[in-house]
Amino acid sequence: VAMSISRNNLNSFSKKEFASFKQMELLDASANNFICSCEFLSFIQHEAGITQVLVGWPESYICDSPL
């Protein structure tokens, strides 16, 4: 129910990928270099409850590009 993928080369994750972990309660994906595309930002902002799942949201999630 908890996963840590922090400090990796992760630059995005999608609604489909997130949905495959149906029982996830905590996701630590902090300290990655995210590419903040419109699709990624829309997913983060509109996916019900995702901000409660993300450990350290929003201060530990920084867009690497675009600036």
C-alpha cells in the first residue's frame, strides 16, 4: 500500500500508471526531475485524492522543465 520511488530518474507518471495501483495509500515520488507537461499537471491537479497520497506534496515536487 506504500511505494517509494524518490530520488530516481523519474520524470513523469500517468493516470493509467497510477490507476494500476488500486490500493496505494502513500506514494513518495519526491526529489525527481519532473517534466511538467500539460497532461501531467492536469492529472496531478484533477485526479481525485492524489495530493493526499503523495508524500511531501507540493514542496518536494519541483518541475525540472519547463522552468
